[in-house]
Amino acid sequence: MEDHRLAAMREEWFRGKRVCDVGCNDGLFSLSLARAFSPRSMLCVDIDADLVERGRGKLEALRRHAAREAREAIEKGEEDEEGGSLADAGETLGGVEFRHANAVDFTFGVEKYDAILLLSVTKWIHLNWGDDGLKKVFQKCRDALTPGGCLVVEPQPWKSYKSSLRKRVFGQKLLPPECVERYRDIKLRPRDFAAHLLGPEGGFESSETLRVGGASDDGFDRDILRFVKATGDDG
């Protein structure tokens, strides 16, 4: 399993950390990251119940594969390249959970996270719940982070919003008519996300660009931004 965005991430943000992937889709990136960086725990959240079930299926398949590799290694008396047991992969996947939830209404609970991911999901929140809904999600993520924790955001470009409103599935529009009105009312465009998140309302201390998107025709070559919560901020 591979995801090109993984190359933009750094191991120290995730290894042994508590991670949440909001808008995880079918879990491809979440599971790629879990296998690569071994977070302490990883909560994967998506509004689409079918995608969550697909993610759970992939997770179970990877757990079975890791268990089989570990058994074979024990039988052969082998160790992996870094000297540890292949069972480590199974232990990492044991801390992964998929949950069906709407990001706008989702309650993180009392547990704080060291890293939260919002990858290619902001457009869908924006079109369905407007500026207020997206700002609410940003604030929830900030409050759920530990001091010094990071929010990794991959915004979809503004030009893709209109094409999503036009998109049809089996002859029916993908999005309900009210999304057109929300689109017209949007003031916080993707180019403004950094200024908002670093401003008084957003509350993040610093940011960096992890990956600069190119001029890809398919729209999937996008900027990835990382925002850091102040170390003294425990709200």
C-alpha cells in the first residue's frame, strides 16, 4: 500500500504518538502512515459509513498479513532489517480504529492528540456546512491537540469546488442544491486558510509548507500545510 503524500511527512511527528485522521476515506493514507511510522494509536474518522467499512476491511487484512509474517519469522528464527520482530507491525495496527462520524459534530473527547490530519476533506466540509462549519472543524482540531501538536491540512483548490457542484453519479448530482448557495456565500477560500489558522480565531503558532502542488490536470497534486499549536497552549 502506497500513498504519494507519505513522502511529505516526517517520522518524528507520528512515531509513538496519538494521531487522528479526520476524513480518512477508505483508510489508504491512514494505514500507509501507520505501517511507516508506528504511531501509538490512530483514530480514523469518516462521514461515509461504506468507506469506513472498507477501511476496516483493509485493516483486518493487514493485521492477518502481519500476523502471518510474524509467525513465519518466528518459525525461521528471523528478524526484520532493523533487528526487531515483524510482530511490531501487528502491534501498531492493533492501535488503529475506524469510526463513522461527521467531522462537524464529532467530539474528540478528553484524549488529546499529537497530530491531526485533514487531507482532501476541507472542500466537502465547506460545501456542506459553509465557512462556519469549516471554522468549527478547525477549532475542534486545535482544541484536541496537545501543546506543540500539529494539524496537517491538504486543501482542495478553489477551482475544484465548482466542478464538484456539477459532478453527477448515475445521472444524479453528487451534492444537494443547497450546496450551491453555500458555495456562493463562502468567504474563507483555500488560499486564506493559513492566515485564518495563524490568526486570533485559528489560534495556531506557526506553519510550514510540506509539499507544494504542481499544475496537475487531475487536481490531486496539492499543497500540504502543517500548523503547530503553541507549546504553552493546553486549551
